[in-house]
Amino acid sequence: MKRFVVLFALLITVQLSAQNFSAGKSSMFYVDLVSKASVLNGDWGLFGGMRAGINLDENFSIGLAGHGLIPVQLGKSYINVEGRDELHFGYGGVEASYKYYLSPKFYLSGNLFAGAGRVDYELLPSYDYFFIIEPGLSFNYNIIEWFGLGYQVNYRAASGVKYADFSNASFGGWSTDLAFKFSF
């Protein structure tokens, strides 16, 4: 993980030195606070998360993202039901996006997330790490220059899940995000 962080910092430094951001261009950095409703083991779960990164130019962005399951029961899922073992699930990694502007305030973006997930039960002494890829399409609206809202639809695919009674399909499925988008 340390090597990944060092490599990411190095790539950003090289890219920043190559860019010439003028005063009229879009903001260089972004931070999104994300609320995600996602299919989880055949039912729905609620996640909280964050994205942060750099706009390489007006259309391309790259950054880091992380999401964690909020321990609240939604629907009829056995996950995080009182009296049963609580599930902890989170994932993070790199996210790249391409923006297509429809107007100065409204744009679409195609996103691709790739990273790792971790799952464990609170009372079960083991855990598992696995690969996650999550492509998505986002509809975004800039309310003011440095703040906007985004709605995203994603499909998460997991690979390498070997924990308890879970499979790759347990952590794959559709999700929707509501993001509060800040740029500076």
C-alpha cells in the first residue's frame, strides 16, 4: 500500500509540473462526499464515502475513493441485524473519470473505479481482502463555481471473495450515489 501511495504522489507531481492551469480554467482539485445505496448479498446496504483527486484538464480526473458500510439495516437483509454478528465491509482504490459538458453547469461523466475490498464479521476472528472494479455513469450539476451535486449509477463487481458464506456475487451489484462535490 505504501508503494501505491508513493507512486500516486509521484504521478501527480509529474502531471502538475506539466500542466499550466490559468485563472480561467476549471479548479485543480476536487473532494466529493458520497452517500451510496448498494446491493449487498441480495439486499440493499447504505455506504458512506469520499473521493478526492486532481483534474488533469477540463475533461479528465484521477483520484482516490473509499466507501464503508454503515451499520444500519435496510430492507430484510440479515446483515447488521441486532442479535446477529455485525458485518464490516469497506473498499477503496483509484478512480478515473471523463467529463462531457452539456452546458457550463451540467455535465455527464463516465467513471471507472478499481481497488480492493475488505470484509469481516465482528465476532468471527478472520477477514478477507478481494479485488473490486466499479464502472459508472454520473449526472452532475454545478450550483456555484466550487460546489455541485452529482447522481451516479454504478455496477460493482468483486473477485476473489472467500469469506464465510459469501461469494463474489455477494458483493457485486448495482448501486446509486448522491455526491456533494467541492472543487478548489
